[in-house]
Amino acid sequence: MRTAHLRRLLVGLTLFATAAAGVTSCGDKYGDAGTHDPARAAERARQVSDAWEGSAAARVWREGYFPLGDPVQLPEGAFHSDADKQAYQSQNLEIRGSLPGAPPKKGEVRWRGGSLAVPVVSARAAYEQIGGGSGAAGPGPRLTVTGARLGEMAIRTSQGSATVPAWHFTIKGYDTPLKRVAVVASKLPKPPVKPLPDLTDDLWELAGLDTVSRDGRTVVLRAHHGSCDDGPGVDVLESGDNVVFSAWIRNPSDGLCTKELRARKVTVKLDRPVGDRMLLDAFTGRPVPYEGAPWSRSSSWS
């Protein structure tokens, strides 16, 4: 069974799954993925890097609003209890009171070097994005929202740190609000390079971007691997215009193995700060999306 078949089998499974989904031979499961070819991976990374450099897609990326950080900022001191933390992680919210009506149609994203007008979502839409449904909260611990107002928050984007409109939700028991980005991301440009075909065995799609250090020299990524291997590896190719990450699997076993898809954080040290360089995935040929909580991925990546 080749790598592409494994990906199809694992569609819809939760990352970090622990329940077995059957047993197979790891040799069959990974195909040729156990033989990582650095030269082949480097060739693909160079292809992706060269395709994006100076492209129309890169110009769109650098001019648009593409969030690369968590769209939610928690209240100071969150959380006061394990129950509150559980309520947030399970997205179990309820509202007592009313939310503001229709917001302004446009809001302004501001960078140090300029600004961009983008659509604003309603307080109700933002509330639902952090877990508040249209009905009553479910059983178990819950967080209570008592109101909201339109304010601002800072978030990392494709153009660096930006100040964006955000809904500030008042949470019962907390002195400061929970903030959720209130603006819609720009439409992702069509990549200038196609993703690798399904039958490519020694490169995997990254699960997403976790964090970039304050000095820009350390990038933490989420990378896929299986249940019978030494975890993911990530190679890096840096240029003046972009950084390409190539994810692969270390030493998959030849023995019997469950069909689990896992993800692990991988820390990559760069030769110089990220700056305004694009972070690209060698497998997909696309920018690496931010991936924090399951509900935090930007609409630009859908």
C-alpha cells in the first residue's frame, strides 16, 4: 500500500488519535517512505522556491491579509479552573445577554507600512467560530458570554504583525475579554506550482504552522507521521524570498502497525530571521497554513 493510499484511509481521522484503525504491515503502509532521498527532496524544494519567487501569486500574498497566528486571544489569567479550560477546548459556550447587531461592512487591517480594507464578520458569526452555537450549551463545564463590543487585536500575518478589528467578548468571571478576529482573510492566490502527485512517497504534507519565535529565527511546525516510526523530519531550504519546508517520516518499521495518523511539533532553526519571507510546503507547493486549535484555521485556507 503506497503513501497516497494511506492518506486516503486517514481522511477525517483526528490528529493525535490513539484508537487503532486496524493493523497492517508497516512496509506496506509506508511504501517507499522509509527511504528518504535528501537530493530528491531538495530538488522539489528548489522547484517550489523558484516558482514562487517574483510570481504574481507572491505579490498577492504580500499585499493581502493572510493571518499566520491564533485568531483568538484569551482573557488574562485564563483559565481560572480546569473546568473553564475544558469548556473552552470543547467549545462549550453559552450566551446570557445580547450581541451587537450588524457591524460596519469594512474594517481596516493596519501594518507598519500600510493598511487594507477587508470585510467584517458579525459578533454572532465570531461567537459561533469560537464555539457558541445557535442553541443551548451542551452538558459539562461551560463558559458564559455576557456581551461583546468591536475593538482591535494584534496578529501575525503574511506581512508581519498587524492590528486588526476584533470582537471583544465579555466572559463571566474574567476581568478582561476574550478576543476573536472580526475580519475576513483575503482569497488565497492560485499557487504557481502544482502539488506533488499522490504517489510521491518520501515527502508528506505539513499539518500546519504552530509558532514563529519573536526573533524570527525559530519556526515550530506540526508534521504528520504514523504509529510505528521515529516521528517526522523536516528539511529546510532558505532563499532571500522564501523558506521551503520538506516533511518526511523517520525510519518507519517493517513490522505490524496500526493505521494511525499522528502529528508532532518539529522545531526548525533558520540561518536568519523569517522577516517577510514566505513559508512554503514542498509537498503542496502552497504557503504553510497556521494550525492551532481545530477551529482556528483561517478561512483563507479553506
